[in-house]
Amino acid sequence: MSTWLVALLLLIPMLQAEPAPAGKADAGKVFWQGQMCSFCHGTAGEGGWGPDLAGRALSVAQFKRALREPWGLMPAYTNTQVSDQSIADLHAYLTGLPRVEKLGPSRWRHPPPGAPEGQRLQSSFGCGQCHGPEMLVPRAWLLANDRPGGVPDPEFGVSKDAGFSYFAKMVYDHSEKYPKGTMGSFSRDRLPEVLLREIYRFMLDAGLRVRMEAALAVGTQQGANTTYTLTVANVGRPKGPTVEDLTIFVRVPPGTTVVSATGTGYKGVRPLAQLGLTPALQAAPGAFTSEIPERPKPDLAGDVAVWEVPRIAAAEKQLYTVTLSGPGPTAEVLQAFEGSTVYWDKPGARLSPTQLVYRDLRRPDKGDHLRITLPPPPK
């Protein structure tokens, strides 16, 4: 046998495509639940807004093609977002599930006739399955990415970095901006710019939101007293919008008593039922139902420590403390802080409940608010 033929025979295996990695169903289930795949395709692959995937006789190569070069409205995912190993794991998990006889419900229903056109379009293209009926998170991220000295967008009157060009880049080139993010990149052919502009217009009409963060942490413990620190931050960029007329309330866990508190605007302890405000919701009501959601009856029991703060400027952080006497930071005590909330009057919602029938009820009717993140339970 000639030397060149031997070399060719040795080269052929190297030119062949590498076999797909072996999939692990347990790892696939973890990935499925952690990457929000279920928001479109159902909690167990039964489908919803997107097609059912449970028990389908698809190959690993077909799964990979659907993620890397999808057809229809699904965004494309890169290898840094969903690796070949994760694709194999997803395939092992989903093909091991039984086929469904009936497609599952969408996570969020389609807005009714008469809803703003941009809201109906964002539902049609699947945006709302992750971002909810009002696109609350994207509306906050747009304003948080506003930069000082930004040139106004001539069409929409906002700075260029929060303008349509920035929004379009986040939709069409999301994987480039966030190579390990959970959102892929949409196709300009399947989601044309003219329709994306309508979705963007709806977000502006509803009102861009100030991105706020608030977290409670366990501080020092001295005898029967425990001090908790609350950090509230306006994470917008400098020269961004200022949040005005804030009311901050922290629930007082049963069995504890407020000994002292610090921070601008502390007003003392009041019954929550007399405050005229309701706790921010941990999850939006109305998912997986065909009905227009209604706000659940709030739990107004107990007392709250209250601060009234005139303003928090963009990129500003404020600290508050409350010292409680009584049981220390057990899991039960920490959970009793649930419902602690930061409210602000300005800037607030632009569309009233009558203008926006299908709503995300995590947002109040007036102004805006934020649920305070609780400390992790003790180990």
C-alpha cells in the first residue's frame, strides 16, 4: 500500500465529525429548570407558548440545530450559553419523558383585543413569557443603561443608549452582549424591526422604570438584640432619573420589638394596615391561567418600621438599620420579614389600569415599588 494512501486512511477519522457527548438526564432536568426553558415549553416539556418537547423522537443533532439555527420564533443560543454537553443532557431528559396528549397552557396568556398593539406583539413573539405582560425588567434595564451625555433618540426622546438602537441590539445581538445569559438572539427576518419598534413604543408608553435594589442583611447581635441593615440603591447611571417621595417599610417579626433605628426619614413603628400601602408581591399572579389576573388580598397584619425619604439619586446608595429585641435571626424570624417593601411616587406608571387591562400585578396602580430581598436562612 502506498504511503499517501496510508496517510489518507489515517486522516479520514480526524475529518469525521466528533460524536455527540453522552447525555445525562438528571443534569438535563437541572438545566431545564434553571435556564427558564419551561417558561415557553412547559414545566415538564408539555408545551405551552412553545411546542411540546417531552418524549419526542428527535436526535441530538436535531436538538442542536433547533438551538443553534432555530426555525420559527425561537432565538438562537451560542455554545457559551448552551454547550453541546448541555444539549445532550437536555435531549436525554426530554426524550425520557412520556409524550403528552394535550398541550400545556401558556405561562402568560395573550392580551385581549383592545390591549396596546405593542403589548400584543410582545406576547406574539414570546417576549412576555419570560418578561411578563408589562415587560417590567427590560423597561428597568433600558433606563439603567442610560449614560451621561447620551444624545436624545430623535424618534422617542430618550438618550441614545436607552433608545431604540440599544434595545434592538439587546434583542438581535443579545448573545454577543451576554455570552452566558439565558436569552438568545432573535432573528431580524422573523422579528422585523418595524414590529420591534412597536414593542419598544409600548414600553415607553408604559414608562421606563428606575432600576432599584433593596436587601436586608443580618448585622451585629448583642444579647437579646439583633441589628439588621437595609441597603437601598438606585442603580441607574449618574445623571439618570432620581427616585422621589419614597416610603420604606420593614415588617416587625412577631415576638420582636423595635429598640432603635437609623437612617434618613425614620418615622417609627406603625400598624401596616394604617399605612395605606400593600406589600410587594414575590411572584406575579395570573401565570398559567386563561383569566385576567386579579390582585390577591394583601396580608396587612402586624407592625412595620417606616422611613419616609425625599429622594435617592441615580447611582446613590442609602443605608438604614433597625435593631430588634427578641428571638434572633432564625429561619422563622427571617421569613417573617417577607413583604417588606420600598415604595416611590416618582417616576411611576404612565398607563392606568383602565388603559392596560392585562397587567403584571407585581407593580402597583400608582408609582412603583420593590420587594426587599431577605437574608438567606442560617445554615
